[in-house]
Amino acid sequence: MARKLAAVPVKSAGDLLVDTLLADIDEADLEVDSRGRELLETIRQLRDRMESLQQVIAEDGERSVSASGIVRLHPGIAEYRAHARTLALLVARVNVDSPNKDADKVKAAESRWAVHNAGKRGA
């Protein structure tokens, strides 16, 4: 008789993003304050919603043509763009705190985020 293996839960896109953010914060020896924890949960939910929108757009197609020949973009595309802008703003607002902040580590973390955010704007 074959033994069934327990299914390993797959992390969502939101979980992966929050894990990455927390790893960066931990690497800089910083801690998330209570407001930041709330923002991280919102970031998780927003990123998961973006993933859902991507799937719907992929299934439906990016464009549709009406009976009169008018080509329209999928409404989810505009929603995705709005979510992406909001996500970038929320990530920038996550507050971190440490009584023993190392100025070099803080500067390095800020530099990494500046590069990350610049990449988002260029996409």
C-alpha cells in the first residue's frame, strides 16, 4: 500500500513578497513596528489580488473586439496598474525601528529599496 504524502502548501505571491521584505528588514537588523505589520498584511493581500488579476487577464485575453469592431483592453489591466502603484506606495511606507540602528546597514537597505523602486517605475 502506497503512503500518501502530505501536500506542501504553496506560498502565494503576497506571501513571497512579504517574506522578501521581512528578510531585508531582518538583514538590516531592524524590526517592523505595529503600523508596519498592518501594512505588510495589506501588501500581502494586494499582491495576491494582483496575482488573481493576472490569471483572469491571461484567461480572458488582454483585448476584446466588440461587434462593431471596437478593440478594448481588459478592464483588469487598469485595475492591475492601480494596484501596482498602490503596492509601491505601501512598501515605501512600511516603518521599521531599532534602538541600535547601524547607520551603514540602514543606508545599505535604503539603497537596495531605491534600486528596487526605480526598477518598478521603469517596468
